[in-house]
Amino acid sequence: MRKYEVMYIIRPDVEQENVQAIVDKFSGIINNGGEVTKQDVIGKRRLAYEINKIRDGYYVLVHFNATTEVVNELDRIMKITDEVIRSLIVRDVA
């Protein structure tokens, strides 16, 4: 298993309890073949630039250990989830 880091932005019009449900959903995907080492819900922040006429979003940062299959599945699910505006998964070198 390798170390990874994912940051994703959730739409600002999502209710707070739904934000937590989305975070739990992605943590469940990671825990199905990996482990979350650190999870940080940064909160609602202004985007650096507009994405599809959206100016704000809930930022979430997760550090985890997983196999490539888990990372591919997480990326696939994030791409088809309507509440996620943008996401990026990178391999953690530190």
C-alpha cells in the first residue's frame, strides 16, 4: 500500500449534515481496502476562481494508505458524484 492525499471541494449549497455524509461515504470507500491516516474538513472557503459559476465550497483534505485499485475506484466515484465540484488525488512522497 502507498500513501496518498486527496483534496476535494463539495458544493456550497449542500446541507452541513449531507457534507458529513459525503465525507463518510468517501472514507468508507477508502477503508474498503485501505486506511485513512488523517482527515480534515477545512470548511467553507472561497474558491480561487469560479467553477461553473460557483464561488464557494467545502474543502476536505484526506491522507490515506491504499492500493491502486482503491484509488481508481475513489477517483471514479468522485467524478460521478454531483456534489463534488473538483477533486485531486496525489501520491504522498513524504
